[in-house]
Amino acid sequence: MDELRDKYIDAIANASDEAALEALRVQAVGKKGEVSLKMRELGKMTPEERQVAGPALNALKTEINAALAARKASLADAALEERLKTEWLDVTLPSRGRRIGTIHPVSQVTEEVTAIFADMGFSVAEGPQIDSDWYNFDALNIPGHHPARAEMDTFYMHRAEGDNRPPHVLRTHTSPVQIRHMEKHGAPCRIIAPGRVYRADYDQTHTPMFHQVEGLALDRDISMANLKWVLEAFFSAFFGTSVKTRFRASHFPFVEPGAEVDIQCSFEGGTVKVGEGDDWLEVLGSGMVHPSVLRAGGVDPDTYQGFAFGMGIDRIAMLKYGIPDLRAFFESDLRWLKHYGFSALEVPTLHGGL
Ligand code: PHE
């Protein structure tokens, strides 16, 4: 038994890896291992012999098992040491720079517009970008044969043959939100509705998708004078300087009377400056809501009246931040976004400045 002990305890302590250790285990205490075979011989011994050999064999087996476990642990430790030596990490190295995204000028300006109108008591309404032609046209007093439909360069949604749902369009303006809001909330109301609109048009100042903000104020005594005051107050807050407006009589089927509104500006040295000079730049369409439109929205035109306007968000963003080409807004060029974008922490508020 001492022989067995000498043979295995040493070999185990020197086993070079897990495989060698396992081979030793099988050889010593496996089912047919040397120690196990010796234990089987106990049966052939006399009771006296067995009394001495039994406990001694058990003790040897326990000792071998303990040696196996100890060597296994030390091999694992050594392996870990080895890995730590090769997989080390220099935590004092400077980290890789993180790229920080920016807020798109359209998002920033939408926030600015919202903050200014919110201060004047307007809340924000929304409508779908895919709308029926009833909301986009008919309810706004633009019947099927009206030339305004053709002028709008409308994108129509595809309809399979036999599909007789009403025709749907990508909304060509935010004006359908007027109808949806009136249907749901009636009058009086003061809302703005910013969002995407679509027209088949593409050049330096037109993209097939662009942004508008609609305004609608209804009450018993709202007049054109309120419209003019609200717009001048808006532009002065938005551009941070007093801005004159010019109303030019114009026609939109959903207002009567209707006006296009220009803001005062100067074109000098190739740059536009708003709020000074003798030139004018068109920025929106507006007017007093047509009685047929009020009726389509379920509002009684004998009790209520009000104004509406629709303004190009991209247009006023270009003016305020000196951005020359509208198409760049939607090209997702990271260099452009970095240059014209805003820090996520520059949340526009009236008190913080716009
Ligand atoms: N919807 C018009 C357009 O897109 C703008 C407008 C809105 C005009 C409200 C008058 C009143 O051109």
C-alpha cells in the first residue's frame, strides 16, 4: 500500500495538465484502477486481515482523491494566471472618442415654433401623413374638378383593381388637420399642427417631402387683425428682431379672404437678413377660414369664425440659420448635420432664448 501511495501521490502532484490528471485518476481509483482492484481483494481476506487492510485502503483512496482535487485546482489557477498574463488591459489608455449626434434644424425649428405659439395659447394637434382625398381636398372646399388639385402635384396611393375604398393621398399640406381637429374638438380652438407634407417637386427650393406648420384659431370674434398680430408677434420672437409683414391678397379655396404673407428682409452680398431692408420674402398662406370648411368640420359658421395659416418650416429654418440649399436637409450627410445641427441640450424655450 505504501508503494501505491508513493506511486500516485507524487505522480498526481506533478501531473502536467487535466488530461494527465484524469488518466491517473482512472488508473488509481477508476472502476478498474489499482486501488479499486485492491479493495475487491478484501473479500478474500480473513476478518483479521480485513480489519487492518480495509481502513488503510479507504484512507489511501481518500488521500488520492484529495490529491487529485488539489492538483486540479492548482492547474486551473495556473491556467488563469497564464490567461491574465496574455489578456491584460491597459486601463490608463485614453478612450476612443464618442461621436455625439445633433438635433436636425427642422426638429429644432419645430420646437422653437411650438414654444412661441404655446406662449400665445396654441396647443399642438396632429394628423396622419396618408389621408383620404376628402380630408386633403373636398373638406377644404377643393372639389374634384378644382384646378388646385392638379396644381398640388399630389402623390396618390396605389389602389388594387376592385379596391373601392376612398382614394388616399400623401397629404399635400397640413390643412386637413384643421378638419380633423374641428370634428373632434369643435370651436373655439387655437392649435398649430406641424408635420410632414408631400408634393412631386424637386429643385434647390423644393423637395418631395417637406414640413409645414398649420395654424387655426376659431372663436366668435376672431378677425384678420388677430391674424396679423399673431404672425408679427411670432416672426419677431422667432427671428429675435421686430419683423414687418406684408399681406398680399391671394386665393386659397379654404379661406375667404385669403392672403399670402411676406416678411421684411434685405438681400445684400448674397445673404438674406430678415427684419431689415426693403425686400419681401413669401413665407406663408393664410386667411379667414371659409364657411364651407367650418361646416365640413362640424362647426357652425354663423356662430364661429377664425383664421388659418400654413407656413413652411424648412423655409423659415433656412432663413434663420442661413442654410442655402433645401435638399441638403434630407441627405443625411453627417458633416452637414454636424455643422447645422444643434446640441441636444439646447432645448429652445422663450425665456432661455431661441
Ligand atoms: N395649405 C396652404 C398651402 O399648403 C397654406 C394655407 C393654409 C393657406 C391655411 C391658407 C390657410 O399652400
